[in-house]
Amino acid sequence: MEKPASAGIIRKAAKLIERAGRKAIFDTDVAALAKKSELILVFGGDGTMLRAARDIAGSKTPLLGINIGGLGFLTAVPSSELTDALKKVWRGEFNYEPRALIEVSGTCCGKTIRKSALNDIVVSRGAVSRLITLDVRVDGEMVTRYRCDGLIVSSPTGSTAYSLAAGGAVVLPSSEVFALTPICPHALSNRSIILPLRSKISIKAVNPLSATILSVDGQVVAELEEGDEVTIRRSRHAIRLVHLADGSFLEALRRKLHWRGTYL
């Protein structure tokens, strides 16, 4: 997939692939590309990776993200390191890293929805600056009634995205957990909760005074009316990311979040 600023690096990648005796295939239909490729290179930022991941959900074709954006936890390879990264791939110096998808289903404004996400599913207020009220249950048991700007349900992969900005915990992508993180809750005792990934999370809109929006990986899906309820669970689909042998998630945290301290 391509951003306008990525044309030069894509041409460079194509030349490197051909020099290695392999064939570069270009296709805007990522799902179709997955069926005829051994590896998909995604050029851009994490948003581009999220779209690609949703498009190929359930495919065994792995993704390797080339970062042309900003922070980027999913796009593991900086564009300046493309040449070395591809050499490592050709030498087999990588692992496949499975990433769980999560999904939301339910009825919103009379319409049935079912959508998958790699990072997070969010129920939040619209443009009007008023708190919304949400009843949340986990496996049928009441958690609490939140009065907040919104609620983030993140996958392990999504813990470093919106959930992190809202004060949620960072979890390793291999963890089998959800993070349930309120956005600006009215009660200071409301904190991020870590739940097993096997959980079924139900969110019900209660007496919305303003628009209550459901979004998936940052994309608005629907608006919830009073009494609308959605359920979030682990998807039966997953994706595979290419993880180069000389990198780690913790190293990425130190570098991308500019953590400092004494190294032993």
C-alpha cells in the first residue's frame, strides 16, 4: 500500500527484490495480493498497517511494515533500514509473530454490525463536549456504569495506541489479554482493567445526551442510540507479522517512547 511520500522507497524495494531473484507484485487489492504473495510489504504508518491487517484477516501471508510515518509500532522497519531488513529476510533471519484480532458485533440504530480490529474498538462521545453513560458487563457480570468521554477496548497489539494515550497499561503483543480503558472518566477511581482475551465484553449506551460513536481502529462504524448494545470478543481470525531477529518489543518501547535510565 502506498502513501504519496513513499513512491521512491517503493521503487527502491522493487529493485532490491528483483536483484535478489524474486518478483515484486503491486496490487491495491491487499486481499487479492495475499493470495498470490509470500510476503506483503506495507509502506506508510500504523494506520496503513491497520487497513492491510483488516483486509487480509485470516490469511497466512505475513506482513512487514516499512515505516514512512511517525511513531509506528506496527511498521517495525524504518525506511532508512530497508536494504538491511530485506537482506535479513532473504537469509531467513526473522520469525513470524501472530497477532490476535478482536471483533465487535451488535445492533446500532437498527442496523446489524460486525467488524474486526487489530488495535482497538472504541465507544466515545461525538463532537458535543458532554459525558456519555455506558453500562459494561464482562461474561455477563456487571463491571460498572461509566460516565466518561468514552471507553477503549484494546487488543494486546493496541495497548501502545489510543489506550496508552488514555493512561492504559502497555502489554506485550503476545499477551492473551484485553485492556479496558476509560477516557476521561468522571470517577477518579475508574482505572484501566486487564481482562483475559477469552472474555466477552458487552457495552450498552444509557440515556445518551449527545452522539455516542462506535469506531474500529480509528474508523467510525456506527452511532449508538439509547439501549443499543455491542459485544466485543476475540476474533477467530489473526494475522502474522514478520519480526526481524535483532529487534524486540521492549527495545522498540525504549527507542520509540524515548525511555531513559541506567542500562545494566
